[in-house]
Amino acid sequence: MSRPRSKGWLGTLPLLAFFALVFGVPAIALVAGAFTAQGRPSLANLTQSLQGGYLTAMIGSVRLSAVVALLAAVLGTFLAHAVVTSRSTLLREAVLTASGVLANFGGVPLAFFWIATLGNSGVISGLLGLPSGALYTFWGLAVVYLYFAVPLMVLAMAPALDGLRPQWREAAANSGATAWHYWRFVALPVLAPAMLGGIVLLFGASFSAYATANAMVGTVVPLVTLKIASALTGDVLVGYENIALALSLDMVVVAGLVMAVYLPLQRRTSRWLH
């Protein structure tokens, strides 16, 4: 006698319908618009999105994201290690809680915070007579992005650092290994997947950021997200909105590559720590 088929999958239909409506329809519209020029199927939009100022903006976004990811990875890892090895439970909980809040603090409020502090009429720059022009440059924007990137790296690295067992250090010491040998041959191989995964995550977060950069630097620093907004709202020529869709498709491809790297690294990290 055959077993009756479970109908539990029917409960997922509302969720699948929601995802199809919220993600599927925009994705189809995005792809269709990117491959349409003057009402006909064409690769012209994608070709133009990888030329001239659009290519410069894409390179600028990749460069900014890479710089922020690498700097935040180093700073966040050291901070996470200091917190994890601290004997103060209160300090650990306070830093992790603050990191959870600051990792989600971005957009216009973040830009306003820095402009009001170190901008042209900022409180600190006015009191100390500091030059304020540097805030509106590539490196100034990178420093602002670190405000949410470093806490995000702390959250990504704290569980991995917790997974370093004291017995491993003791065994290394009993074998005559120095602290450098322990970190080089034991700790870093275990932490490497989590660190690389965190870097990829930070890259994706910086790459997709828009509101903070728009409020701070405008068109001073060429970024792909700003070019998309300009193509949608600022250009008067007909059809530029499809170039914005092509730029968005380029970003989707980059984000897909980021996730393709991040997910296997996360699985490898779990395998090491458990």
C-alpha cells in the first residue's frame, strides 16, 4: 500500500507567492529593461554601462568596497579578539550589543552625523580648526563606511574566535611552539574562512551603499549607485532609465559572485568549528 503524500508543502505557497511578487517581478523587469533599447532587444545598454563614466563609477565602487572591506577586516578582527579574550562579561556584552546597533546604522543619519561633526561647519572641526575638505573625498567616505563596517566584522568574527579552543594553544605550547607558530599554523587556518567570509560580506555591504554617499559626496566620488540614481532621475535623454537597469544588472552579477564566494566559506567555517 503506497504511503499518502504529505501536503505540508502547501503551507509554503503563500511564502513562495510573496517571494515571486516581491523579488521575481522586479528581477524580470530589471533583466527585460537591461536588454531593451528603443523598444527592441539589444545589448546596447549593457555595452554602454561598461564604458566611459559608467565604467569609472563601477571601478570606483569596487575600489572603495575593497578598501573598506580590508581595513574593516583588520580592525574588526583585532577588536573582536580583544572582546572575546576579555574577562569582563559586561564589556563583551556591551561591545557586541553596540556592534549590532552600529552595523545597521547607515544612510542619511550616518552622513549627517559625520557632517555635523567634521564637516565644513562641524562641531569638532570648528573647535579644533581641522580641515574639513578631506571628509568629502574618497578616503573620507571610506572612513565613514568603516563606522558600520568594523562593527559588522566584529559580529562576523566573534563566533569564530569563540571557537578557538584553549586546548589547542596548550597543545601547541607543550610541543614547543611559540605564539607566532600557534597563530600561523593553528589559529589562522581555522579563522581564515570566517575572515574571508567577513571580507566578502563587507565588500557587498559597501558596494551596495547609496544614501550615505549621496548625502555626503554627491558626484564628487564616482560610484555606480550614484550613477544609477542619476540615470533614473537626472538625465533628460529618453531611454537612460534602461541604462540604469543595465547598471543594476551589473551590480546583481557582482553581488551574485560575492555570495557565491561567501556561502561556501561559511560552510567551511562551520565544519572547522564543530
